Amino acid sequence: MPRMLDVSDDVRAEIGDEEADRLLAGENAPGSYDCTSCRTPGNTEQERTSTVLFVGQETAVLAFAHATCVPSQVVPVSEEQLRGAVRSITAEDTAPPAPEPPVADTQAVLGVTSGVVLVGGEARPALVVEPTEPIARPGTGGPGDDFLPLLTEQGFLPVYDLGRPPAPIPGWSVLLAAGQLHAVLMPAAGGPPVAWWQAHQPMPVSEGWQAALGRSQQVLVYAAPAGTIGTQPREDQLRVALDRAAARGALVGAAMPLAGT
């Protein structure tokens, strides 16, 4: 039976016309699936479905998503991310703790916390980024903390009031696969986006976070210098810490779509 599949030109170019036609005819496409974005069930016979091709350095994995969540697209990822996506899709992964990947040219690592933040009376999915140590501008060696100035140079804006969402930042996006966080991507001159932060292993996000993402189709990314937010066990405490950082002028933010949108 033909499937209600969207196969973008980029995906078709990667998998070839013959394979794309087989998918559209229903030969190689599943009937039911778990959306690789929101992780809720979908059906290619009953609703429009996007084909999403994750491409690593050596391998590629084809996944499916609700067309209302993400468009059909090719998503460049590292082999490590791709292996994590495969484990998530096949349900072989257990929920790992949040990773702490290295930051280029420093000994600090970026801690990333996910949470739902109430913004203008609406629950919004958020990521809070805080280094474990002060970050000096590359090549300077410090002292000082240039984390926020470096981000404002990239397009992040100061946040003084969490009652309003931060402005979108062109070219940046959040990579979510199989309902788990894989990376925050930034634009690269003359090439595909690169990972500004990436998880060593897929980072689980809550059902509430995914539900909020389904409504807003944007992730609010906040960043603060080392020692500003700290580890907060509850979302209400995270909000209090964010409000304090904003009042001190120690918070920047940006709104980002899912990768490719």
C-alpha cells in the first residue's frame, strides 16, 4: 500500500531514486513507527510522515517522523551520535546520565540541563548551558570569563526577563533523535552545521519537555557563566536560579528550532 511519505530532494539524492520510489510505494517503509522527534506513535498509512536520514562519516540511518514535527531532511551527525541514535531507535539504550563534553581550547566542559520553563504563561522546553569552569577567549589563556561575550558575538542576546522568550538565532538548531537530545548545532561557513555541544551518549528528556516542544516547535537555550546556576533538582528551583542570573545580567538566550527546520 502506498505510504503518506515526504521524501525531500536531499534525502532522495542520498538514497537514490529507486530506493525512494520503493519507500513511497510502501515496499520498504513501516506502517507504524515511533516519531524520531517527539517519540510518539505514527502511521505512514494514515498521516503525513517525514523521512529523516542521519548521515555519519561512514554510515547512514533512515528514520521517520511526523511531518508536523520535522520536515524530511538529511541530518549530518558524528559516528558517535549515529550509534547513539541507532541504539535509541532500536530501544537498546538505557537512560544515561547527562554527559559533559569538552569545549575546544579550554579544560572546562559544558553542563547541559533540560527543563520546562514557564514563559508568558506557556510551558516552554528549555536547555540551560553552564560551563564547569570560566572560559577564556581562544588564544588568550585567560584570566577572566569570556563565555557570555563569545556567545553574544554568535548572536545570543542578554536575558533580563524570563517572562518573554529569547529571540531566534539564525542557523542554530537543536538535534533531537528518537526522543533524546544529541546536540546543539551552530552554522559553519560554507558547509553543514557543526556541533557546538554534543552528547557523548543521547541525553533523555522528560515527556513534559517533549510535549512542550510539540506545542512550540522551539527550544529555548539559556547560557550562564560557571557557578551561576548550579545543579537544581527541580524545575521550580531551576527557574529561580535563572531569574537570579537574569537580574544580575549574567544570562543570555536564544530560541532554536529542531535541526533542519
